[in-house]
Amino acid sequence: MLQFAAYYHIFNHANGDDNLFREEKNYDFFLKKYHQHIDPIAETIAWCLMPNHFHLLLKIKGEQAIASTFPKFKTLEKLEDRSRFISKQFSNFFSSYTQAYNKAYQRRGSLFIKNFKRKVITSEHYLSQLILYIHLNPVKHGFVPDFEEWKHASFHCFPKLNPKLMEWVFGTQKDYIEMHQVRKKIFKDYQKLEDELT
């Protein structure tokens, strides 16, 4: 059950060997649909879209903020029903993107794994590590050698869009960049050792 005013790591993968994004325009369309369905219920902090999966860090809005956008929300008395309403927004988003994608590429069936993964963020440390993890994911999966090259992530715009959060979690913008570089080096060293040992 999604909690109000809480930070979440949301991620999902394409079904089987499918890709979620075949062309550049798919990434733009995905974000368009995402903002249409998710912006009214959550604030997006960080994201990374890759050919076959995505990662999001977001903060679910408070009940009053959501109620001001959705009059129907005010009529839901039980907490479970209100939480289900939030989850339904995600379902509507996935369904909307899938329908358009299937039509464009003459395919049928579900595009995403049925139940999207969600993990609540419980500490400042976890929050900072998750932001690094999300931005470094294209390197982890071999899509690019340097995370700064990946266009479909929030690395470059995060400091401008979240100045208070960046200062709280990372300190300065210089610290923010350095922490990414350090984590990238640790990851590469580990990957090299893993390659040598296996």
C-alpha cells in the first residue's frame, strides 16, 4: 500500500525480451504520459529510462494536495481506498503507454511486468544512495561507459529541479558530481574484479 507524503523507488521492466523503448520518440512519449498521469499524485525527484526498464524516485503527495486535483478522491473515506486510487494512477499510466505502443508496433498483450515494484525510502542515506544508483544504472547495464552521456536520466537537471533536496542530501553541486564519480569508479573496480574472478 502506497503511503502519502513518502518517498518511493518505483521500477519496472518490459515483459520477456521486449523493449519499452525502440526509438527516441518513445522516451518522449513515455514521459508525456507519465507526467499526465503521475504529476497530479507525486513529485518526481530522479529518474532513468533505459531500453528495457526504468527507475524512478518520487514522493507521493499529501492527501490534501491530491484531493484538490481529484474531487472523487475526497469521497474515499478508507485509507486503503485512497491508497488504491494512487496505485490506479500508475496502472492507468502503464496501460495508456502500452496501448499506444502496441498500436504503433502492431503488437498485442502486456508490455510491462504486471506488478510494478515499489520500495519506500526510510533514511537520508538510502535516499542519496538511490539517486546515485538510478543515475549510474545505464553504466551498470552497459548502455554507456559514462553516466553523463545518457540522455534519458535526471543527472544533469536534478540540481536545478531539487536545489533544497540536493543541498540536504549531497551538500554542494560539486559534492553531488564527485559522489557520482566516486561511485562510478568503485563500480568499475568491482566490475573488473568480478570479470577476473568469474
